[in-house]
Amino acid sequence: MQDSLKSSSYQQLEQKSKYTNMFLRWFLYFILILFASYFIFPLYVMVVTSLKTMEEIRQGTLLSWPSGLNLESWAVAWGGRGYGAGDTFLRPYFWNSIKMVVPAVFFSTFIGAMTGYVLTKWRFKGDQWVFLFLLFGCFIPFQAILLPMARTLGVLGVSNSVVGLVLVHTVYGIPFTTLFFRNYYVSVPTELVKAARIDGAGFFKIFFKILLPISAPIIVVTVIWQFTQIWNDFLFGSTFSFGEAAPIQVALNNMVLSSTSVKEYNVDMASAIIAGIPTLIVYVLAGKYFIRGLTSGAVKG
Amino acid sequence: MKTLKIEELSKNFGSTEVLRKINLEIDEGNFLVLLGPSGCGKSTLLNIIAGLETINEGNVFIDDYNVSKVEPKDRNIAMVFQSYALYPSMNVRENMIFGLKQAKTSKEKIEEQLEKVSKFLQVDQLLERKPSQLSGGQRQRVAIGRALVREPRIFLFDEPLSNLDAKLRVEMRREIKKLHQQLKTTVVYVTHDQTEAMSLGTRIAIMNHGVIQQNDTPENIYNKPSNTFVADFIGSPSMNLIKGSLKESSGGISFSVSGSNVEIPIKDYEFIDKSNLNNKEVFFGIRPEHIYFKKSNESDFEINLRADLSEYIGHEQIMTFDYANQEILAKFPSTIKIELAKETKLYFDLTQTSLFDAQTEERI
């Protein structure tokens, strides 16, 4: 008697917990979808607006679906309308940005790797102070160094040029890249370096033959970080360059804020998306390694 | 000619003194083990021999040539590390020949060496593998191989077995021993494991606080420890050090503990210095394995002690006895039954004792 009573009450409890779990699960999905749409919403507005004609934009609402696949505004954003003066479009500035970002990412990553290598594997007196000061570089507000940097670029004769921007971004990237590489190399056994020294390898050989080949995860992290930072930079770009030497973010700003005629929201949206696409591509291609590189660090010998 | 000679060597890290006036000599073909607790400076000494650490004072000679300021690669040494330190991005072949390539050895010579050593260490099937695809024992073997191909004058081992599990460690220990017997090379080997040191070394240098306490054969380290540190460090459980005093009378010298009227005769003991022995405060040292349950030698000394504690560990048991409020440990086969809290008749093997000055803690 008692046993059957017990088992029926267990069944009831089981039912109840099933319902509770189901409810919680649906609630969880609801919340997740809500937040996901919250984040996707601006992108949606950008994409649909870029595909509309100005007529549609004036008449419809923000959310309304475009009448067709109208890519004209994209063409205008990328290549301009084809008339002379005052026509701003992104293509030349896009290449400016590429010319700036590739060497800047390369040099800052390479120098960061070298510095991280020295700070962990060739310890010297006061190295922790060097590292500390480098860390300060991560926290300095960039507005504070605009004037001295402008002067420096002037003295070096590279102001208002892509070369100047490469220099600035390399210099201000080094604190971050050093931090990344130092933390990665700390976990690499120093015995590797000792073994290589006994085998007769020197400073550079150890770096290129032993350490660099096992640095892939942290190189990916650093490249993504630096690429995003430099590509999206507006402050340095707008301060140290103007006119034809400007990177894409500055050009985007000039396009959108030009007050010559009617605001062309579709072209603005298309331009903004074009300016954001390279970083998206980098994330999609290497994002997997980004997470992996951030979470792992230990190299098992 | 000494293969390795270290002369008045001192090393500081900032204000911390790591090594103090180390003197050490190794003859060709010897297997020297540097043994000591962690932080005693043994690894630093090895790194100095390798040239990976600088010297503050003193000199290192290899084959009578002063190498104190010579680069590691030019010292004609090879080293095996605790973490093996195999280059992760290279396969076994590349790992083993990396040093030879750096030294610009001819291709034929490299291939010849590689084949010889990889066959010898049975890693010739693994040459194309990456270190991550090897087991612990295989990595160890490749690390030794990397050292062997260079045909160095001196092999340096830095705790090479401590990353292996217990079973593999015993196996690899035997392999290293075999290796040394076959190749007869000079080896300096750092460990904190006394069993490893005893079984491998032809000589053992016991270190503590940056000073060599005793540099001797394993037999002498075990039988004639030069001070209480060595006596205590070697052996498991370690040597009993009974505090008491010596008495000189017409019948000879005897040892007694205050609070007990038992007098242990010291007959055939080889004193280093026979003067001033009367009333000298000493430690009487006897190992747990030299206390017997049955009389086995004519000279064995009979004594009655109270059994306090019994620790059964399978093939043997460790008994704790009370000797005038001092604990005495003894090791017996576990077949012997001893009742606790009762006086038990025991025999001290007087041929196996050590005496230490209670003040200086040095052997007398």
C-alpha cells in the first residue's frame, strides 16, 4: 500500500519538474532571442536601408522591407557618381586603410613577439620595470599624446602620410602585443631555450626556429586585435591625416557629415557596412583561433 | 687530467648566496650525482657547468681547460632536462640533429650519427613523429638521444626522471645505468631522489645550503656519513641519532644516554680524531635496518627497549621504540610479531654505527 502511494507521489513530482523545466527552457529561449534581436536590429536597419532608394526611405518606415535588390547606393558608396569635384567615395581610402593596416599589424605583432621573447627568455636586470612601463602604454589615453606625436611626425617628415600612420599605430600597438606575447611565452618552458643554447642556437635562431613556430595561437589573437584596433581607429586617422592620405574611417565620416546636399541614408549605410566588412571577415576566418588562443596558453612539451 | 674540475666556485643571486666555495673533481668515466633537498643549489651548479649561468667567483675546467667564460655550445657538453625540452615544432629527427646542424657538421656525419644513436636508443621507428605524439618514456629517450648524437665529453642530467610515473622511472633508471656502463662517458646527474642517486652514481656529492656536505662513493655516503645532515638525508627511515655522551675508562670507550644506565661499548669504531673523547657530547647514529630482532653477529649489543608504535608497510614493518625518552626506529621483516608497550630484546649492530660531535654535528 505504502509503496504504491509513494510511487504515485514520485510520479506527480516527476510531472511537476518536467513542466517546470519546460517552462524554464522556453523562458530561456525567449530571453536569448530577445537579446539576439536587440543586437541584430541595427545591422538589419543598415542592410535594408542600404538597399532602398531615397524615395522608399522617405515614404516607408525604418523597418520596412526594400522593394528590390537595389545595389546602386553600394556602387555609389564604393565608386562615387563619376562627376568631378566634391564627390567623396570610399575606394581610394579603403586602399589607404589596407596600406596602413597591413604593415602596422605586421610590425607591431613582430616587435611585440620579440619584446615578449626577451622579457621572458632573456631576463635582464630591471626587466620587470621595462614591462611595467610598457603596460602603462596600454592605459594612456591616446588624446594625451596627440600633440607630441604630431610634432614627432612633423620632425620625421611623415605627417599626413600613410607611413606616418603606420608608425603611430605600430608604436601604440606594441604595449598590447608585448603583453600578449609575454604572457604566452611565460608558459613556454625556459628549458627549451637552454637546450637550444647548448645546441648552439643564438638569440635570433632560437626565436625563429623554436619559439615562433609554436606561437600560432597567440599570433592569431594579436593579429585580430591589432587589425580591429587599427582598422577602426578614427582618432589618429583624423588627427594625423587629411585629404587623400586619410584612412577609410575618416573618409566615412567626411562622406556622412558632408552637408552639401540631401542626406543620402542608403549610401551612408552602405558605406558604413563597407568600412566594417574587413574586420568582420577577419573575425569569421580566425575567430575560432581567437577564442582558442585566448583560453589556452600552455604549450605542452 | 680531470674531466671536470670546479675550483672555489661561488654564486649569488642578488644578495642570496646560492653556492659557496664549491670544489669538485670528476675523473673520466665517472657518474657523479649531485643530491640534495630542493633549493640546495644543485641545479644552479649544473647550469654553471653547462654555461647557462654566470659565475661570481671561481673557475670551471673541462679537460684542464678553463671554460668559465666559454659559451655553452663550445664546452663539449650535452644536457638532458627535466621537461625533456624537445622542440615542439620539430619532429624527432630534427630534434636530434639540431645541434649537429648548428655546428655545421657534414651531412654524411649527421646521418651516420643519427642512425647509430636512434638504433641504440630504439627510437629509429619514431623519427618522423612530433614530440607531442610520443609517450613520456619515448620523449625521455629522444632527449637522451639528442644529447648522445653530439658525442660530448660530459653529459649533464637535470632531474631527468622526475616527470615520469613511478614504474617508468625505475625502468628508465636502469636504462640510464646500462647506458653509462656501455658508453663509459662522464656524467653529472642532479636529483633529489636518494634511491636514484645510490643506484646510479659512482660518486655522490650531497649538497645543502650551497655547500657540498660530502663527496664520496655511495657505500661511504651510506655507511660513513660525514655529518648529521648526510646521516639524516640518506636512508628511509633515516638514521637514528641518539643524543648522549662518551665515557673513557680502563675498559675502553662507551656511550650512554642520560636517564639510562645502559652503556654501549664503542670498540671497533674508526675515530677520525681520538683525542678528548671523555665526556664528549655526541650523537650515536645507527640505521633502523641495523637494529636486529635476533642476534646475528658476535659483537651485537643486546638492549631492552619499549615498543611504542608499529607501522606495517607490506614486506616490512617500522617499529618505534623508546630509549630514555628518545625515539628509536627499527625496521624488521613483517613476519616478526612484537607486542606494543612491552620491553623487547633488540640487538644493535655495532659494526654499523656512526658517531657525531653534538656541537659541530660532524663525524668523529
